[in-house]
Amino acid sequence: MEDDLNVMYITLEGHVDVLKYGYLYFVLMFIIFILIICCNSFVVYIICIHRSLHEPMYILIAALLMNSVFISTTIYPKLLIDFLSVKQVISYPFCVFQAFIYYSFGASEFLLLTAMSFDRYVSICKPLRYPTLMRITTIRIVLVSSWLLPACELAGLIHQLGR
């Protein structure tokens, strides 16, 4: 019972007067957030609809754009709430969760960029072996591992730190 009452909060303070320009910051960030979601979703939608774009590089581009949407939905909602609130606080567990999601998708972005560079390397340096090396099963394995590997690594790290 005593643990329920003992909650740690982190107070976020900056050098800019958020209360004075809070609504302006909110509107600007909200427009940016909507643009990120709409533009990235539109490109992913176009890649999904057109069969001619079902190539490994376009699939990896769609995954990278979806990763950008996931990172944005991790950061922007709390940021928008903080612009409209009087005091910018976050509970410690939510802060750790947000950092976990942020770093997990950040690491998966690097893995996706590595997969894209490998795809370009194979297409330029080994063009005759490209269809055998970059099959759809290979792309699926790369996509799943690029999203699960960072999450599992960070989960293990958080588990070790929690001991």
C-alpha cells in the first residue's frame, strides 16, 4: 500500500517560457505531427497499392517510413500535452517506457538503413545474384529482426538494471 503512494515524477524545465507561447508551440508541433503521419502513411499506402513497387528497396523504404511514424507517436503526444499544461511532469515509469520505445525504434532505424545499404550493395556489386540473395523471405527476416532485436536487447538491459 505504501508503494502506491510513493510515486516519483520528473519535472521538465527548459529555457523557453512555455506558458507564454504554449498555444503557438502546440499548433506548430501539431501541424508537424499531422504532416509526418499523413505524408509517411501516404507513401506507404502507395507502395502497398502498386504491385510494381513490391521490390526489396521499396519495402525497406516503407518500413523506414513506418518506423518514423512510430517514433513520432512516441514523442509528439506527450510533447503536445506538455505545451498545454501548466507544469510539465512525467512519471518515472512512463519516462522509462518512452525512452525504451524511442531507443528501440531508433536502433531499428539504423538496422533498416543497414539493410537498405546491403540491398544497394548487392544490386550494384552482385547484380546476377541479386534475385537469389534478396528474396521476399530474406526481407521479411530482416524486417522482423530489425524491429525485434533492439527491443529484446533493451528489454534485457532494463531487466539487468532492475536487479
